[in-house]
Amino acid sequence: MPDPSTLFESARNGDRVALARLLSLVERGGDESRSVAGLAYKSPGEAYTVGITGAPGSGKSTLTDHLIATGRRRGLGASGHAAAGGDGAGGGQVAVLAIDPSSPFSGGAILGDRVRMQSHALDDSVFIRSMATRGHLGGLAVAVPDAVRVLSAVGFPLVLVETVGVGQQEVEVAAATDTTVVVVNPGWGDAIQANKAGLLEIADLFVINKADRPGASQTRRDLDLMLDLTELGEWRPPIVETVASTSEGIDALWDTIGRHRDHQIERGALDEMRRNRLLREFRQILVARVEEVAALLVADHLAGITEAMVAGDLDPYEAADRLLAGMIRDRPPPSSEA
Amino acid sequence: MPDPSTLFESARNGDRVALARLLSLVERGGDESRSVAGLAYKSPGEAYTVGITGAPGSGKSTLTDHLIATGRRRGLGASGHAAAGGDGAGGGQVAVLAIDPSSPFSGGAILGDRVRMQSHALDDSVFIRSMATRGHLGGLAVAVPDAVRVLSAVGFPLVLVETVGVGQQEVEVAAATDTTVVVVNPGWGDAIQANKAGLLEIADLFVINKADRPGASQTRRDLDLMLDLTELGEWRPPIVETVASTSEGIDALWDTIGRHRDHQIERGALDEMRRNRLLREFRQILVARVEEVAALLVADHLAGITEAMVAGDLDPYEAADRLLAGMIRDRPPPSSEA
């Protein structure tokens, strides 16, 4: 296999096989992943990133499918540099990452999604890739921005990131994208209530998909009430109703994504967000590397520690302190109050 | 406030206020939490732990409520030491931990649960406690076993652990309990499919709650098919149908929990499980302590690192390596392939 910089050069010239290989390297983690990330780092590109998140069955994949078509046709509108790369008519290339975090709570949905998205398979300007991140140092929180950075660096102006969608991964993906779309369905009052804090934290806009079903207006009222009761910043997440099966509302959704992007550009939020993203990645990588060191130490001493714990001579806190004392240079282990 | 060992002594003598304070210490984390855990460690008790997990709205709380009543009335049956503490008729004390992991994806449900469980408020033999774990070193994965250990040490023979239920927290709670009950509802075919790997990993038994609704038999077939397609150990997770609102199926559920416990006792699995639990806690604590050390280092150098990253002079991997080199004694940073 060619080395990362050769692949990178080919991918920039439109070679999709080379691009797929680069993303496989990112997915796998390891030293080559790191080289790829470093190359992308040096020529970051200008991609705008939209995350699409929501529970399994909410219709995310069909929505994503429509957003691909709309992105191809319309780009992200006239106002932003992020829409560059489109032709004169505003259209452009679109990349899609479908995230399978390899967590015990996912699986199953991706294959169907990929089959469904094959409607774009013959369109050279659409690149679709599902991605697992089990081996990646720093996991999802680092692998997604790395992959987005690669797609941006090879010239995509728009990257859609779709999650299969349960729990923490949504937070991670939201942190890695510029606009986060949260998809809910009519009748989800209880689920919305239960996930309130999480939804507010990540949503830049809400989509009520399957809005032709009973309960859509109640769900809108639930979301509105939740937003009313929350101290929001300058941007109040709009609520868009769609029926993905008939394309209803897709153009309105696209316009709303564009409005959010413009809002962020106007107040300079994109730079701040991307800066925070770097810090977050750095912290994740640091923690992962430190855990590797700890794992090696544990491996060396595991048998003795286990016996002492099972015998009741050592509790897990004491065991951890003992190992740590042998590992850290200079600085004493902090008190757990720190 | 009295010191942990005084509180611990009072709690063992039945003082519920002292017990609540001990659990507050565990919840908060820090040095006192550690003292409490150490005390519990020295007199571990014999509690049997049942985790009840499932999505918001599945009826976990009502089920838990019934299990409290059944546990009071019947204990866990005649065969196990874990049922000790009951009176001659087999009944016993019951403690309930309702876990609010303080994750962005929870909140909202706990207050309602606590109100609902007030039906046991006048029963001295029932102790109900909701628990957040934001401050705890090692998080949920350590706080739950610590809290369970405290409840066991002060004499509860049965501890129910209920999650509010999304994603990773269920895995953590399952790892901390002896029997894990996964609650699903009729019509959850898609959700079951999407969460297949996760459900199989954690479920010792399945409950189809609200089994009087349409789709219960289809859901049972979905679960059965999923189990058929999986290589299982000696224990095939049984499927129990309940209607928590009318108590239907609760006795059958209780019997099934008892069968699972007996099965584990017979093949010596409980000791192995508890040993693995110690190792897991130890690893979590070690990682958390290491992260504390890393956080201090980052704080010292953050400004410089951020500027270099924003300027594009340093990618997050290089930044992490540089810090790590200053932190770890002797052993060189492992390659990311390790």
C-alpha cells in the first residue's frame, strides 16, 4: 500500500480509492493514522460539517439521503466561504460519514443505511463512508474530527456526519461538527423529557421527522416549552417539520442549516468552536496515551494486585495509588479532592 | 458531621440518616468517599445485587416498585446465602439505588421515580436512594460498586440498582450487579435490532413490560430469534412478560431472578464476577487518578499548547506526546500501535 503522503496527494486529485484508504487508516488508529491526521492538519481545507443525530428508527438515514441531494443541488448558499467548491449554481461535492462507534449499544443499522444511500453510488461528487472507531486512540472523540479534517483537506466543502445514535456518541459527534441536527418523531414526549439536558446541549436545530403522523404538534409544543424554560444564547434552536419519505420540509431544513451557519460566521463562533475542538482532541489523545502507559504498568503487576485485592489486603484505591507512585515523574499523585 | 467510621458504625446499627450520609460521601467522591469504601471493604456483607435497566418510559420504575414489595415479602428464595437477613418467612430488607449518572443524556426521570417509590416510605426495611456520580473518581463504574458495597456492609441482603437508562451507563451498571434485568416494550423490534450487541452483552434476563399491549408476541419472537442467532453460554436469558401496572408476571420475574442467582452460585460464577469487578474498579480508579495528574500538567502548559495548535505549528498528537514525555517516569511513551 502506498504511504500516507502519496495516498493523500492522490486523494486531493480526486482518487476515491486513495481517500477510502486514508479513512481506513484513520479508523484503525495507530502511527499511520497519526501521519494522515498530521498531513490533513497542514492543509485543513474549508469544509462545513453538519451532524445528524437521533434515536434508531427516527429516519436519520432517509433525511441524510435527502440532504445529500439538496447539498449537491444547492450547496450551503451564497454567504459563506464554507460553501466553496460548488459550481456556479451553488452546488458542490458532499461527503458523508456514518458513525458506528463500535460500542456495545450500536450495530445493525449501518448496513441498511449504506444500501439505502446507494442511490448516490453513481454520483462521483458524493462520497459515503461508514466508520467504526474501536481501535482509534482517543476513540470517537478524536477519530471523527480526524476523518472530517481529511475530507476537508482533500476538498469537500460539505461533510455530513450521521450517528446510529444512542447516548454519549451523540455528544461526541455534536462536539465535532459545526451544526448539529437532532431528529425526533411525533409521540416522543417522554423520551424528550428524559433526554432534555442532553438534547439542549447538542441541538442547533430540531427536526420533527415523520411529521405527518399524529402527535407532531404536541411534540413541537414539548420542544418549544423545553426551549422556553431554558436560558439560551443568541441562537434559539429552530424546529423544522419534515416527512423524509416524501421530501416534505427538506428545503426548509436546508435553509435553516444555512441560517445557523451564517449566524455562527457573523459572530465569529466558528473559529472559537474549532479552537475548542483542537483542545478537546488534544485532551482525549493525552488521556488515551496515558492510559496506554497505565495499561502496560498494570500488565506487569496485575497478578500480585489481583491476589491482594481478592484476599482483602488491598482495596482498589490503594492498589491504584501504589501503581501510580511508580509511574509518575516528580509531581506527587494529587489528592482525590483535587 | 461525624467521621466515616462513626457513621458506618451507626449505619450498621440501623441508623438510616447515617447511611444516607455515607452514600452522600460515596457520591461526592474524594478522600472521605475513599475512607467509606475502605471501611465497607473490610466487612463486605453478602448482598445480592439486581440491576434493572431499559429505555426511559419502559416502566422500569413501576417494576422496581413491585420488586421491592416482592423482595420484602419473599426474599430471594431458600437456596442462597444471599437471601439471608430475611425473617423466617423468607422476607428481608431491600435497598434501592436509582442511578442518575449526571450525564448530559439523563435527568428528569429521577424525581418522578422517587415520588412513586414513596409507597414504601413508611417501611423501615426499605431504603431508597437516588445517586448522581458526577464528582466520583472513576465515575459510575466505581461509584455504583462502592455504594453497593456500603449497603451490603451495613446488612442489606438485596440491593436493586435502577438506571434512568441510556447507553454506556447500562453497561456500567450491568458490570456492577449480579443479575441484570433488561426491560423492553412491545413494538420495540427496531430498537432491539439496533441495540442487539449491547442487550446480549448485559442481559441475564429480558422483561417484556406492558405485555398487554399489541406486539408483545412479536417482540418475544424478535428476542428469541436474536438469542437463537447468538452463541450463548450455559445460561440462555429467559424472557418474562409483565404488566407492571397490574402486577401481572411479577412473581414469575422474581422466580426467574432467583433461578439466575442459583445458577451462578452452582457454577461458582459469583466469585469470579466479583473478582472481575474488583479488577475493573481498580483499572477505573487508576485511569481516573492518572487523568488527574494529566489535568494538572495540562493546566500548567495549556496557554502555550493552545497557541501552537491554533497556529498550526503543533497537531494534537504532537502536543500530547510533548506533555507526556515530561510526565512519565522511566518507561518511554508507548507507540500508539501498542
